[in-house]
Amino acid sequence: MSGEATTASGPSVDLRRRSLRWPALDLAGRFSGRWPGLLALYLVSRVFSTTILFVVYEVATLTGAAFVTPGSERSFLDFTVSWDSDRYRTIALHGYPGTLPTDAAGEVLPNEWAFLPVFPTLCHLLMVATGMSFAVASVLIATAAGAGAVIVLHRLLEPRVGHRSAFWAVLLFCFGPLSYVLSVGYAESLSLFLLFSGVLALQRRQYQLVLLCGVVAAFTRPGALALALALAIHLVVRWRTERASLDRRELTRIVVAGLVVAAAGLAWPVVAHLATGEPDAYLQTEMAWWVDYVGRPDFVPLTPWFLLAGRWLGVAGIALVLLIIALAAWWLSRRSTAQLGHEVHGFVVSFGLYLLAVFLPQQSLFRLLMPLTPLLGSRAIGERPWLRRSLLGTSLVLQPVAAVLLWLYVAP
């Protein structure tokens, strides 16, 4: 009797334990890595994000809140193409200014030269082909590119860390605090699709495709130089580990791809110079956004983070930046991070260095960190249920908070 009771109780206890689990947490087991399942997950996340933005818009409208971007109060669709998207609209409809706008003191004001041309050009072409408005065209292109980024992200991570860790990286990407920018009139989703595709091509040693993705990415959003540095890291790794099998033709492809992507990443300032006649038109334009934070200092690479932190927090700010760098170096040096493969590892290190070298931290920092998403595929996250659940829960809570703070008060 006792043996039978023990045997019978085992499955019942197991069933009770399973019933206590949050069903959504077993999504990795329910979804395969095939694109239909990933697209279904992405669609659910877009409904969630869009609903949040719609609620924010409706509440702001009912309470008489002031919309900062002119015209964004007309409709919800106009609301989704405010802030940076308003700049892309101007480019799509009118192109770039021939002269830099300045204030009464002759200082350059924020203008469209800070925004790269691929996204607004695609919007313009779709508008001409279909007759649709910029608002509709930009949202469609951004949302479609986001879907592509989701699929490529999973393809990039699964061979290294397995389906579960790759799936959780995708899940956190889709529902992250700033993930609503994947389906509004921003270029982020297109840039992420191109960068992730470039790293995937690098992983598969398709260097011509790396070159193509890198060049297009260079004219979509700043940051493609990180892909060029990742190519250099890839070359060093292959030279050290596969020198005997690395023939001259393949070596040439890697070097050419790296040089062309690097040249493309540095080309936009030259274009701005030629179009406006101002040698530093692009740099002046970018630094016009710095004025409210640090004034108009001379630009020195690798100093912006320290400049801002020292300006507002003094010595404590400098110490904080050093602590952030140390924590980032620690995380990147972990074995679980290295397991992502040197291609992914090299890219995220390169992109982190790029942000440290040229970007002044402000509210847009959070969406600019999105290219580092492959780090979420680390087994240190994927194999720790409490950590991945905590990250997902925190993301779901922070997304509406971010939508209110960044969409109504400061540019996201």
C-alpha cells in the first residue's frame, strides 16, 4: 500500500508543480525557432507596444497635455511619427537643407543633417509608389524591418547558445522598455536589421554580404563603424587560429569588406560638407544637441561621457563612468558572453566602444543601446529562470513608464 501511495503521489505532485508555473514562461518550449513562430511573437509585442502608446496618447489628449512636436496632436498616427520621425518626414518630402540653420549668435541649430538618408528615402519611394502618407509609409517600413531584425537575431544566436537562450533574447528584445520604437517612424528597426544581418553574415563568412549590410547601415543610422571593427577582430581571430586554411582570396575579401564599411561609416560628414560648403557641417549639427547639457565644447573622442558626468556630478560622476566601464568589461569578459562567438562578441565590444567614443549620454542612450541586444542571448541569462523572468517583468513595467516620459516630455 505504501509503495503504491508513494508511486501515485509522485506524478500528482509533479502535476501540481507544473500547474503553478506561469504558462508564458514556457514559451521557448512552445515556439520553434522557425520564422512563423517568431513573427507571431513579434506581432503580439507590437500590439502590446502600440496599445501602450495609444493609451498614452488618449490620456494626454483627454487631460489637455501639450504635445511638443507640432501636429502630433492631430491623430494617433501623427503622434507615432513625432520627434525624430518629424525630421525624417522633412527629408522624405523636401530633402536636406542647403545651408545650416543658425541662431542669432551664428551657432548651428539642430537640423536634418544629423539624420541619415536610407530610411526617409525608402519612405519617399513607398509614398510615390502607393500614394500613402509619410506616417503610414514610415510605420510600415519600421515594423517590417523590426520583424526582420527579430528573425535574424534568433538565427544569429541559436547556433551558439541553443534555442531557449536565443528565444529569450528575442522575447526580451520584443518587449524591452524601448521596443515601441520598432513600430513607429524611426530608423532604429531598419538599422538593427542591417547590423544583425551583417554580424550573421560575418558568422557565416559571407563577406560580400557583410560589406553590403555595412554600407547600407552606414547611411541608415550612425554606428556601422562597429561592424568594420568587428571585421578586424574576426580577421585577427582567424589569422591566429586558422592561418593555414586562410587563403589569399578570402583574406582579401575580409580586408576589402572592412575598409569599405569603414569608409562608408565615415562618408556622411563628407557628404554634408560638399552639400553645405561647411567643412564640419555634420559635427556642428550633432553637437547642436549637446548645448543644453554641456554647452559647446570642442569635440574630443572618448571624452563625452566624462564631460557630461563631470559637468553634472563632479568627481562622483567621473567615478560613476569608470564604474560603468569596469562593469561592462567584466560582463564582456565572462565565459558565458564569450560563448556567443567572437563575431557577436567582437561586434558588441566594438559598438560599446563607439558609443563611449562619440556619444554624449542623454535620454536617447537607451534606444542607442539596442544593437547590444545579442548580449541577452548569454546563457548567464537564458539558463537562470529567475533572472530572465525578472528582466521580462521589469521590461513590461518600464515600457509604459518610458512611453510617458520619453514620448511626451523628452525625445526618446
